[in-house]
Amino acid sequence: MTVLVCNDVPPAIRGHLKRWFIEPSPNVFVGTLNVRTFRKVRDFILRNAPKKFGMLVIASAPNCQGYEIERIGPTGYSGRIPVELSGIPLIAESWVDPDNQPF
């Protein structure tokens, strides 16, 4: 399963995404794609998206959590950074000790 959370989606990209995904909420797309199709869709988006376009991708992956997180462009989630600790993908919001950050 793949979930895309997009910012400022142009109508052409929104229409393209609706070929493979449903849009249960504005700018949130959910679907199941094979790896090849997903890469083609992602490449199309990156080629045709405006500079201010941002996207958060959560996709199935063969790891311990069963998913991976990818952030493309400005996603509008200030202060939230995707990190991986011991092979586990997480979203970091803030750190108690700023000198001990994994990124």
C-alpha cells in the first residue's frame, strides 16, 4: 500500500494520481501499486511538479516495520524530520539533547 500526502497539487498531477489512487481526503492519495508503476508515477510527478510542490510518501517495504517514509520537497511539516534508528523509520519532532541528533 502507498499513501501520498501532497501540498499544492496542480490539477494535471491530481488527475494523473487519480488513475492509480483514491483521494479519501484533499491532497491525500491511497493505493496499491507495484514498484515499477510507483517509480514511474513518482518520476512523472517530479518532472512536472512546480518548485513549491511537496510530497510525503509512505510505502510498503520489506523491512521490520513494513513501510518506508520518503519526503520530497517542502512538505509543510516544520520541525518533523524522517529518521531511521536501528533500521526503524521514524518521524522526529524534537530532541531533548540537540547535540545527540542522528542526522
